[in-house]
Amino acid sequence: MNHSIGLPYNPSNDLETGLKEDHVERMNRWTLAKLYLKALHRFRHTLVLKKAEEKKQAARKLLRAHTQALRAAAIFKEVADQVKGSGDYFPIEPDELARLTRSSDVDALQQYGGKEGLADLLKTDLDKGIGGDDLLKRTIKFGSNIYPPKTAMSHWTKKLGWHDVFSVAIAAAMFILITVLSEYIQARQFQHMIIREEIRNIKLKVIRAGRQVVVSNCDIVVGDVLPLKTGDEVPADGILIRGRSLAIDKSRVTGESKIFHKDSRNPFLRSGWKVEHGSATMLVTGVGKCTESGILRANTYSKDTENKTPLQVLLREVATFMGAVGFMGAAIVAYVVWFRDFFTGDNSNGSPEPGSTLEEVIRISTIAVAIFVVALPEMLPSAFNISRLSTMKKMKADNALVRRPAVCETMALCSDALCDKTGITLNQMTVSEAYAGEKKINFADSTSNLSPILSSLLVEGIAQNTSGSLSVLGSGDVQASGSPIDRAILHWGVKLGMNFDDIMSQSPVLQVLPFSSEKKRGGVALDLTHGRVHVHWKGAAEGVLASCTRYIGANDQVLPMDDEKLTFFQKAIEDMASGGLHCVAIAYRSLELENVLINSNGQLAQWELPEDDLILLAIVGMKDDSQPGIKDSVEILQRAGIKVRLVTHDNPQTAKAIAKECSILASDGSDVTEENLIEGKVFRELSDSQREGLAEKILVMARSSPNDKLLLVQALQKRGKIVAVTGYVSNDAHALHEADIGLAMGIQRTEVVKESSDIIILDDNFATVAKCFRWGRSMHEKVLKVMQQQLTANIVAVTINCMAAVYYRYIPLNAVQFVWVNLIIFGLGPLALATESPADHLMNVPPIDRGQTLIKYIQWKRLLTQVLYQIIALLVINFQGGSLLQNYTRDHATKVKNTMIFNTFVVCQISIEFGVRKTGIVDHPWKWITANSVFLGIVGIILLIQFIIIEFLGKAFFIVRLDWKEWQFSLTLGIVELLFALLLFLKHLVQRNHN
């Protein structure tokens, strides 16, 4: 306490000061308490307000829920009313619209009152479109513009064999889990791909209520009015309302790179077509599955089923057989031997004394079930899936996308391959020969070798009568677009001195007749400035030449087509076709514009181009070079026992030349007969039995239609053949779907073809097709090797357990240990084999027959040798192991002996992994062991896990730790097994070097 300096000390002052300080302290405490009370009051008030607010929010939520419920009820009622009234709202059925569009019948359209009458039936204004307030009714009545993806089989409906019921719970659970998981992963991958391909959410414009609005292509409804412009894809089926110079490219759907002009005479439009140039508006008459594309998909797509492949069926039969063997062995051991000893009290073999009756029955039944379990090759389905998934991944790296996993195995069985020119040739045509002016000319020469009039008419016809175009790049090079034929002829025209842009601007086009696959020609009419009309034609050489009555000679003279000249040109076509050239003739006809107007009654749009009395200008032969290595690929398939057959629309001479160039026919033509080179028309006119008898002899089918290809597929299948078919246009969809293996070829393949195929060839190379068959055989071989290894383990385990059970009343290999062997050895084992690339010898043997046995004689010899060795080795340990373990007590020695049996059994299975590897790519024993680092890594992982189990997890597996000598004994027996595999490799190496 401080005191004033210099003043006398007074005690009363301290007392007074202390009282004041106490009073201040009490006041401070009261003030603080008051503040606490106020804060508490505020807190309580806040809680009250918070609870009140929560009640208000709850009331608002309840009111909102009631409001939404009432709104939903109103909407439901409205929808129900619309559903009820949608049938009467539109007096035309979806099927009627679909038939009208598919038939492309203008007369049928007129029966509905034309486009105006059809619009009235669909409640559509052709200028303003639909109102937009009846979209739901339209969707209910006519469907939505979505193609529903193919549904996959549910993996929860998986059927299991009767033997799985009796398996140990963990083994069955792990088996089912791995199998279902692997199938689910691959199914999800393909389902995702299908959905991604089929549902393409594209934004486009529609006219509704008199204005353009942007909607998704999935939201288009019947009755919509769509504007179309250059570059647009037609999103639905419909009818042309009005158009201006509308040209359609159907190649995405039909595969034909030809331009088709649409007008009031042919107003029908279909989904998937592309607007090449021009503009138009269309009335939608079909969406989604009601379009032609949707109907084709519905006819060709099939839902995934639970049907098993032949290999899966055989694997199931093997599993069923082994299950029966295990059941019989368990029953014999349990009820004949053990129960006999139990009731007679025979204990002469030194087995443990029987306990109570109930305990003994439980122990005997448990061991019997364990014997049954070790007999089951439970991991065979998982090994099959692992091999198949690995094969699919490797095939994708080789430019082959597998769409249906089951086809991986079917490729190993394939005996016949039907192919067209796609994939065999480069699909890049070039003019290599030409005939004009009464002679054969050098196509690379300039117009100096042609007369002026002939040269002028030729370049005019080339530039104007084409669906392609020319553009000059920055480097000065000329780039052509269009079909391969158009590109080749345009490039030839440039070499003749053609100025594409100048010619296109000189004469307006009066009429265009796009190329027709029925007429095999296309034409154009040009309005010349001096009152003349030139009609130019281009098409198949034989047909155009037959329409020519004159030709232009060397001196620009128009000469009559007499028999001598006709024979000369026919011989030229035959010679070029024999050389594998695609022949096209170019001709024209000159008319007076006045006569054209008179003949057309002033309506040029209704005028049909004259196709007769033509003047021949030139005949050109175009070469489509073969794919590099195509001959080697075909020969590889032929050595593998796969018969390659060419099915093409080309004439017989061209088809024969292509077949000889690809080794489908002998290069000298010595094997050509009337039976192995046939035209499609001849084949289709035969009876079913005649086609079936002739099918196997056919090597080349010329001038064939898509239906001819389908008939050939069906005829071969009736003969028991496994048929693969290549295709790229929509017309091939039925043949691809019918074939055992459908391969979609062509980078410009259509969507329908992709969905009808099993495999998509991404690089258009026939060599990739040959790789597919090699991968299929490789997968089949790997599955069989795993099966042999699995059967070896099952037979050894059952034999050892049965013999030990009869003698000792217990089994050395229990169910838990065999679960480990199944999950690790036969789980990682197939994965290790999956890293191996296909062996060369696979394509030097015939295809696998559906009915042949899985295991051949030589394979049985190898399997039984391995089984015999392992049984002897394990029996020595089981019955003589006591003499090796004299330092242990009897009980501990039994546990060590069983552990050694388990360890030796596992090590022998690992050694077999080396024996089932391929041996065709190495030529030294050390390389044979170390050639595949991934394989060695997986084997190392298996050994490491085995070491951890024995040394640290013994109790879980009913085993004990081993010392080094005991490990050494097990490893030695495994090395002996490995030496067997090494001897087999050396034998194979000697045989290969000898050959």
C-alpha cells in the first residue's frame, strides 16, 4: 500500500481506504452480474425468436408442399386429358406417316391433299409452324426423336450351376463377385459407347408460332417446320415444303457418295441425309423409331441375351463334370469308408479317436464338402473374362474396336470371310487409261493431243456433270472433293487444261439428274448463250456406250457409231476391266433450247433429260490401288484355313482382276471356273438347295446386290460354316447382322452399319481383319491353357485329399487354402498369360471346330504327366513326411507336413505357369524365362503373397511357419516341375529349327 511521502502514518486511513475498495469491488460484481443477466435474457429471447422463425419456415414448407402437390395433381389431370384426347386430336396414325415417307410415293401424298393437306392433318401452319402448346400431345401420339439404345442383360439375373450351391461361402462369393464385376465393367464400357454414339444432342432451329426457336434435335416433334441450309443434317423424316437448288448427300445413310436433287416431284426427306447445297424448309412426318433409320435399327438390332458362346458352354460342361467327380469322390469317401470305420470302431491306421456321434458326423460332412469344393474349377469363367477383356484391349490398339465381346471367341472358329473392295483397295481412284477421238490417249497429256471441239466438250462435261468440286490450296496445288470417281475425273480434267471455276460460271444449269444406282448414270443440262442446250451424261461404260449412236472423231467430226467402232470401244472396256480398272463413259447431246421449251411445255422443272442418241466423248479407266500388304494378309488367312471370298458390284472382269491381285484367285487365272466366279443375278435365281451346294465353291461374286451377299452368308451357314462379313453401307446391315462376325469397314461407314457390326475396323485396312482372327485364336488358346492348369490342380487336390482322408481321416488341402489357390494362382495367372502376344503358329493351323474336344491327345499327355508328378511328390510328403520331421511332436509335425504339402502344391502351380506360355518368339532358354517382364512381375507377386501367408498368416489358413530347409524342399520340387516345362521348350525349339 502506498503512503504519501513526508506525512505521518494513520491506520484509520487504511481502514477507510479498504472499505472503499470493497464497495467498489462489490459494485463491479453486481454490474457484471447484471450484464450476464441481460445477456442471458437476450439469448433466451433469441432462442424464442429462432424457434418462432423455424415454425414459420416449417409452415411455409408445408404450404409449399401442398401447393406443389396441388400443382402436380393439376398437371397429372391435364396430361391424362391430353393422353385421352391425343388420339382424336390428330386424324392420322404414325404408321400411315411412316409408310408414306418410306414409299416416297408422290401419288399417295396427293391422296392426302399434298403437303397442304398433310399439314392440316398434323395441325401445322406451313409458314408459321406449330403453336407450341400441343408438344405433349404430339410426343404422346408420334413419339420423340430419340433412338432408344439397346438394353443390356442385367448382371443380377446371372444363372449359376447347381454345384455352386454346395461351395464354401467365401469361395462362391468371391467367384460370383469377380465374374459379375468383370462382365459388368465390359458391359458398361460398350453400353456407354452405344449411348454416346446414338444420342447426339445437337441444337437446331425450328419454326414455331411464326418465329425461329432453338431446340435440341431430341425435342423435334411431328408437325414441326424445320429450315435447312447447306451443311445441315436432316434430323428426322419429312416432306419438302419449299426449296431452292436443294441437293442432298445420302452417303451417311446409303454409303453412295452421290448428290440427289430434291423438288416437288420428289419431296421426301429422311433422317441422316446431309444438305450438300441449297436451302429449304421441311415438314416433319416421322421421328425416332418411326423414321426409316429407326425401323432399320429395330430390324437389325437385337437385345443382348444370355446365350453362351461355344467355349463358355464347353467350360461349363467341364466344370459340371469336375463337380460330379468331386461329389462322387466326397460321397464315396464319406459314406463308404469313414462311416464304416466309425461304426465298426476300426482305428488301426492311427487316426484320431472318434468323438461324439454328432461331432464326428459334422467333421466328416465338412471334409466331404471340402473335397467337393477343391474339385470345382471355379475360376474358369473369370479366366475367360480376363482373357477376353485383355484381347479386346489389345485389338483396340490394333485399330479394331470390339462392340460385342462374344465375338472374340467366335473369331477362333471362323472358316469363311466375305469381303468387298473396301479395305482391300485404297478407295483412291486415279485415271490410268482413256479412249477419245478414235484412239487410246495418254491421260497425262494436255489438250494438245485432242481436237479443240472434243477437248472443249470434255472439260465442259467433266466440270458441270459432277457432285464434286475443285479448290486451289495456298501452295498452288489443286484439291478435289466428292466421290472417288468424281475426284479422279476432276484431276484428269485439270491435266487436260480444265479451268473449273470459269467453266462453272459460263453456262447456267437447266436441269440435273443425280447419279442413280438403278440407271448407273447421272446427267446435267446446260443453257448455252447461243440458244443451244448441252446434255452431258456420265456413268457405267457399258450402259452409256449402248445409248451412243455417234462419236467424235480425231478431226472433230461427228461420226456414226458403226459395228466396227462399237466393237472397238467394247474391246477397250473389256481390256481395261481385265486390268482391274473401273470404266466410266462420258457422252453428250446437243439440243435446240426452243425445242426443249416446246417439249417441256415451258416447265423445265418437269423436263426429263434425253438418254438416247448420245455422242460419245471418252471412255476412261480408273485404277483403285490395293492396300499395301493385302496379298500377304489374304495368304495368312488362307494358311489359317479361312476361305476369303470377294463379293463386289463390279463387272466380272474387274472383279477377277482384283481377286487375282489379292491372291483370292491364282495370279495366272488357272483356277477360274464358272462355279467359283459367278454373277449375283445367277446366284439369286438358284433354289435354296442349289445355292447351298454351290456356296462353298464361290470365290468371287460379281455384280452382286446386298441381298446376294445375304443369301451367300445364309447358304454358307447352312453348310456349318462360321462366316465373317465386311461392309460399310447401310445396305450391308442385314448381311452384317446375319453373319457370325460382322466387321464394319470404311472410315465413312454409316451409323446403321456400325450398330449392326460386331467389330469396327478403324483404319480401313484388311490387314487389321487378319489381326482380329489372330487375336481371337490367341484368346481361345490362353483360356484352354488356363483350363489345363486348373484341371491339373483340381485333379491333384482331389486325389491327395481322398487318399489322405481314407487313411488319416483328415485332408491336407482344406477349402480355405484352395480358395487362395483359386483367387491368386488362377486369378493372377490368366492375367499373366494375357500379357503374352499371339504366337505365330496360331495362323498356321485350321480354325477350331465347334464340335472338337477342348483338350487334345498331346495336351492330355502333358496334363497327366504333370498330375502324376505332383501326386507322387505330395504323397511322399504326406506319407513319408514324418521321417523328415522327427524332431517335432506328432501334432506339430502333422501341421508342418500339411503346410509343406500346401506350399509345394502352390509352387508347382506357379511352375506350370511357365509351361503353358507360348514358345514361338524366343530361341534361348534364358530368353524363354525372362522374355516377358510383366509375366515375371506377376509371378513374383504370387510368390511374395505365398511367403507372407505362410510366415505371418498361418492361423487363418490352418498352417504353421516353415524353416529354410522345409522351404528349400518345396522349392526344389517346384523347380523340378519347371525343368519339365524347360524340356518341352527345348523340344519345341529343336522341332522349329529342324523345320
